[in-house]
Amino acid sequence: MSATSSSAAAESATVLVIDAGNTNVAFAVYAGATRLGHWRIATDARRTADEYAVWLTQLMQLQGLDRHAIADAVIASVVPGVTESLKRLCAQYFAGPPMVAGEDGVGFDIPVRLDRPEEIGADRLVNAVAAHARYGGPCVVVDFGTATTFDIVAADGGYEGGVIAPGIHASMDALYASAAKLPGVAIKRPERVIGKRTVPAIQSGVFWGYMGLVEGLLGRIRAEHGGTPTVIATGGLAAMFEPETRAIDHVDPDLTLRGLRLLAERQRAAARR
């Protein structure tokens, strides 16, 4: 096989990518840059590899995907108890032992300019790799997840540091736990900032309060870091906030999954050298 053919085959290899967060575990199958399927399940450290296998293979079959066609698997996880089950899932039912971002030589090939690089979550470095590859640098990734995180990526792709704030759902849970009379409400943009009833008042505080947090922190990041970085929002609630602010340049809900695919591709290329 020629070098060109080998490269094309590597780029089109079917890969299973898994992003294990504190709230959900996301699975996707890619053939090259094309996503063939995408599924989520609630994070549960008690779930076994066999349970994952039954659930995932059935969903793949519904979309005409064969688990035996998976050539590689790559995982990013911030939940150690879940990581082990996912490793066994891949080893027993898919492409064999998976690549795990940040472990066993599966690096990110970017400078990590932190006092303690070992403290940074693999998912945040995956986001940095994906954001720089697609949008260039400097850039800031705002991830509306269990925590709301801001990750600063330099022009050369290096990870400069970040900000961690409580996530929206975590803040609402804390509010309800501390104030027994407050009702549970859906997160949505209220019609007015000033609420005339309890529910709109809570929705205003959550929605516009987080909007103020995002815009305020982005402004301070720009002032401290300098320049005008591109801002990419990801996570489940990113699309809700983006239309209401000019501070966000792009919404990219698949950022972490595509970053994992990119890591797998780079790892294969490095192995061939």
C-alpha cells in the first residue's frame, strides 16, 4: 500500500470515542471526520462493562453500525470509577484496549503552562486541542457542563490556564436545598429581567446571572491575557446563551468528541512513524 493510501485508510478508520463527565457519558462513532452516531447515558459508577455493551450495541444496530467495524477506541474521563468499566467495555467488546487521554503515552502534544499540569482534567485539554485545530488561537473554550469552565488556549495551541465556576444545575440545586419554599423551575430566558412572580424571578437570576458571569469573566480574561481571542461555547446549555450575547463567537456541541477523534488520529499517525 502506498503512503498516500495508508494515510487515507488511517483517516477513514472507524473510531469509538467516549467522553465520561460527571453528569453524562457521551459515546460517538466516527469514520474519519464524519460522525456516524452519537448517544448519551447518565454517569453511574456502578454500571458494568457488560451493561454498557448491551445498551451501546443495541443503539448502534438501530443506526446500522456493526461493533466489529470499530478499529480504535479513545476515552476521556474525569470519573475514575467509570473509567475502568469503559476500559473493559472497549477491551472485551470493541477494538481492544482503548487509548485513554492523558494516560499510557496518549498525550496532547501541546504545551501545558500550569503550575501543576497533573491537576487539569483530560476533557479540558481535549477541548483545547479541538478548539485550536478548528478555530486557531488564541481562543477561549467556555464549557457549560457540571461546572462552567473557561479554558484559555494560546496562539501556538498551548494551554494557558482557566477558570472554574459552579455549573448552572449545581447552583440551582444548592438554591432549592437552602430555600425550602422555592419551586423547581426550568432553565429558560425570561421575558423580563425583573420578575413579577417567583418562577420568573428565579429564571431571571439564573439566566441573566449566568450571562453576566460569562460576559464578565470573558472581559477579565481578555484584559489579563491580552488580545481578542475567539470564544467557543460547548456543553448542553451553550446554544441557549449564545443568541443573547456578542461575547460568544461559535457554539460547538461536539467539541470534546471531535477532539478525541483527533487525538486517536494523531496517535495512529505517531505509531506509524
